[in-house]
Amino acid sequence: MIRVLHTADWHIGQTLRGFSRDHEFARVFDALVALVEEREPDALVMSGDVFDSQNPSGEAQRAFYELLVRLNRARPGMTIVVTAGNHDAAGRLVAPRALLDAIGVHVVGNVQRSDGAFDIRRHLAPIRKDGEIAAHVLGVSYPTASCLPGLAMGRARDEAGSPIVRAVRDLYAALHDAARPQITGLPYLVTGHLHVAGGLESEGAERRILVGGEHAVPPDVFPEDADYVALGHLHRAQQVGRPIVRYSGSLIPLSAAELAYRHGVSLVTLGDGPARTEHIVIDRPVDFRRLPETGEASFGELGDLLRALDLDPALLVGNRPFLQIVLAREGLPTGYRAEVDRVAEAFPVRVVDVRVARVEGPVPDLVPAGVPMLRLAERDPEDLFRLAFMRTHDVEPSAGHLDVFHRARAGA
């Protein structure tokens, strides 16, 4: 029996509307190290998006490498597998491989081939228990176009199905075949960083990432022999299609759309029957609240709602709660987003999302019935702005709105 801690989507270096999250990352990494000390897993698998940017800051890189050292010290015999996600520069991630190998960290970047064949040593990591190999991890990073066999050469146009999905399926099948001689009879975990069909996305937080306009693959692209599929990319912890195909979710909410998520990691037990998973919630280092908790508030009520939070005015910036504010449409001032910031400045909060309640009832068509369809280039930009504003707010734009539009257009 072996235990694997499955985690993903750290997004080190992320900011929310310009606010640093370094304090939160430090706290959840402390919690991750404590979990390793407490649960004593045999392996930790990180399924992509280590960083939020392909060009992470020095501070973000330092936080990552310091965490790897702390995890190794917390459990020296633990195998650590890290795969590149779509936010990561795979080459940058694998550059210090020689040093990371020395502390049991197996880093997987883009698919490696030698003379046309997969270099399976770059993808297959053994998990040891009591000095013996007890399981394997097949690490597969985010599948770029160059990683997908046959895609660049093209396929016959009359072949059924999506060529992107077929190429992802072929990639996993080929890697599985290359790994098969070494994995026979042992528990076998496969990773992936992509959107699997049926998984719940976070609004505005996750890019639709597969090439060619495709963004989701069916859960049967992964090898049937796998005991567990450790996924990254979607930030909500969830299973997709089969109980063994799972997203661990991110460690902290990465957008206001994730307020209701139970962020944490998955502890997977393999080797004594079907894989068993336990989702371990990690407490949020900083509150992330919706204001009001339900429904919407008028702009005039905003100050009272902020006052009712009863927060310590001396609260350090890194500890101030993030707020999503939902406002009623009626009575909104022109430039209401700036007005919200002006009101919130008097309180120890960080406003990261302001939404206007949806209009109830039918939404007007952008193109009225009977009007000939025009190409976008033939439409007047102001007409498009008026139509979009009407669809969003159910009222005509005011002179003030039009003035802002024209100033923005002139500066574009």
C-alpha cells in the first residue's frame, strides 16, 4: 500500500487586481509541509501550473525551490513529481533538473523524444517504499502542439472525430506503451494538465488551453491500466467520468468565481484494491467574501455593509479580506467601479470583483428581426457599444457612458 498526495495549480506569483498573494502562498505552503509530516505520503504529485506566469519573478521562483527543500526535509524518502502546466515555461522548469534529482524531485517538461522514440526516463518516476520500487508515476505535462504525435503532420480530413482529441489519446497511448515494460504488476498513477470534458470550470479563471480551438478531452483518453489519474488545470476538486480521474483543485481561490470551493489536496491510497481518495481541505489564510452574502445591494448600502464587517482598521494589507461586491442596477452612478473603490478606501478590505445583478426577463436581441446581417467591419462601433450596453444593463447608455466610450476609442 502506498499513499500519494495529489496537488496542482499553485500559481505562485499570482496577484488579484494588483494585490499580492505572497502571504497566502507562504501560509498554504506551511500547511502542505505540515500535511506531509502528519500523513507521511510516499509521493507528492504536482500536476501543473507551478507558477502563474511563464516568466515568474525571482521571489516566486525562490518560494517554489524553498518549498521543495522543505518537503524533502519533512519526508526525505518521498518522491516528488512536478509537471509543467500551460502557465509554466517547461524549459525553465526543467533547467535545474540535475540539482532537483538530488533531493528526489522528478520534473517533467515537454514530451521528450530520442530518434523518434519517447525518452520514457523523463516521464516515468518510481515511487519507493522500504527501499524497493512500489509504484510508478507517468508524468505528462500540458500537451503543446509539438508534444502531440501526428498533429503537426496532419491527419486525413475525412477521419471521424476531433484531431486534437485523437492526438491527445495517441500521446497517452504511446507513453503508456513505452512505460509498460517497467510498470507491470505495480500500482500506476498517470498525470495530466488539461480540461477533461465534464469538469466544472471557474468563470474567467482558467484558460481554454488545447490547440486548434479544442479545450476538452473525454476521460477515456487516459490508459485503462492506470490506477489513478492526477489532473491539474481546473481549480475545483472533483472527479470526472470515473472515480479515479480527479482534479485536486488549487490551494487557494484564484478568482472570485471560486468562493464556494473547498480548496485543498487529495490523498490517494493505492495498492490494496481500487484507489481510495480523501480530499483534505486547507484553511484559507485570508477571508474571501461576497458582499452581500446573497442577493444584491444598492450602491447607497455599500458603506453600511462594509461597516458591518467590523474589521480592525490596523489590519495589515496581506491579511485584509478580498471582496466580491454584487450591486443592484437601479441607481448605479456613472463610473460606479471607481465609486466602489472610493467608498472601500475607508475600510481595511481589498475589492477584487464588482458585479451588477442580472436583469430579469427576456434579453433584447443584438440584431432585431428582419434586419439584414452585416459584417462586423460594416457596423459603426458606437452602434455596437449601444447594443452591447443595452443587452448588459437593460437601459440605453447615458451621455456620460458614451463620453467614456469615445475617449477610450480615441486612445486605442
